[in-house]
Amino acid sequence: MKNMEENKGLPPKTCTIDRLVTVDEDVQKVLEGKKTATRRNGRYADVGEIMELEGRKFVVEKVYSQSLGELTDEHARQEGFDSVEEYKQSILSFHPGMPWLPQMRVWVHEFSPIKE
């Protein structure tokens, strides 16, 4: 019931959770505990949904919208980077020609490992 309540008011997902973390380097960061969030231009998961990477499971704990201008170094560390600038350069390397606009909004998906 709690998950349904937390997802209430969110727009429909634009992709599936299996596409949330796909870059090998990012998968390794998640598995090592260095990456606990992913920002995407669409909503890929609901709160409570389970992501599986190399046989390990992670639960999505929060999903919310954020502007790029709101990013802090702490947010960058959630993504596995030391600073916003390092995170920005990584994103722009994957998306050549994409502008980095402070008002551009992304969907934040925060997750944690499921202890089995």
C-alpha cells in the first residue's frame, strides 16, 4: 500500500526498470556500493520496484524530479562521481551535442541493495 501511495501522482513510466542501469561501468559502481542513484530523462521505475544486476537485487526507494541546476556534489557522489562537473562531463560524453541546461529536469531513482 505504501508503494502505491508513493507512486501516486507520478506520470506513467517511460521505460522499464531493466534499462535503468545498463552501462558496464555504472553496473560495477552499483555492485560496489559507489552508485546509489540514477538520473534519467524519463521515469524508469516505481518506488518498491526491484532491479536485478548480475544476480543481485536492489529496491527503488525514491523517485522524484530534479533540475540539473539543483545538483550538488553530494548528488554527484550518489551517481558514483566526485563532483557535479565530473558527472556532467560523463553525461555529455554519452550524449554529444546535448546542452546542459540548469532548468532541464530529470527523474531521480534512488535505490539500495536488498539483503538476502
